[in-house]
Amino acid sequence: MKSRDGVIRLRRFEVDEKRRKVADIESMIAEFNDMAVDLDRQIAVEQERAGISDVNHYAYPTFAKAAMQRRDNLAVSVAGLEVKLSAAKGELEEAEEELRKIEALQGRETERGREVEPEPGFGMIGAARAAG
């Protein structure tokens, strides 16, 4: 029974770690998306300031080009993180399922243990008195 408690604690720890990993990835995706929105805003401001919105124009602002490249890099990073997020969520679901199975098994063993254990003070003499 004690070894099962250790296994349950270990599984709970694993589930918590996987939840943290999912939360971290989600946080990074949100942060990168916010950064991309900010870059879009900066690009628009720079284009308006320069009066040029054609990226191929010879006088297109260098800052806007660099901001576009950073935004595109963020989009690539977000796509990679979304793949990792999907995998992490799958791992989390598997770990949660394993934990539920182990907890259910322990619950059944606990219930069986209660059925088998005699009531306190109900030894051979107590049984004879109850029968007679």
C-alpha cells in the first residue's frame, strides 16, 4: 500500500510538471503574439511617417523591414511552439489518465481492505456472543 502511495505521489508530480510545461508554452505563445502585434503597430507607424507602404520601394524604411523580419520570425516560432503545445497536451492527458487509473486501483483496494477487516473488538468471544 505504501509503495502505491509513492507511485501516486510520483504520478501527481509528473502531472503537475506537465501542466506547468503546457502553461509555459501557452504563455510563450501569447507573449510572442503580443510582440508580433506590437511590431505590426510599429511597422504601420513607420510606414505612415515615411509615407511609403511599398516594401519594394527603394526608400522604404529600414526599420520597418527589420520589424517585418522580426515579426515573421516570431510567427515561425509560434508555429513551432504550437506543435510543441499539442505534444505537451497529449503527454498531459496520458499522464492524467495514468494517475486516474492508479488512484482508482488504490480506491478499489482500499474498499476491499475495509470489507475484509473485522470490526474492532469483535474477536472469537464477541462472535460467539453475537451468534448466541
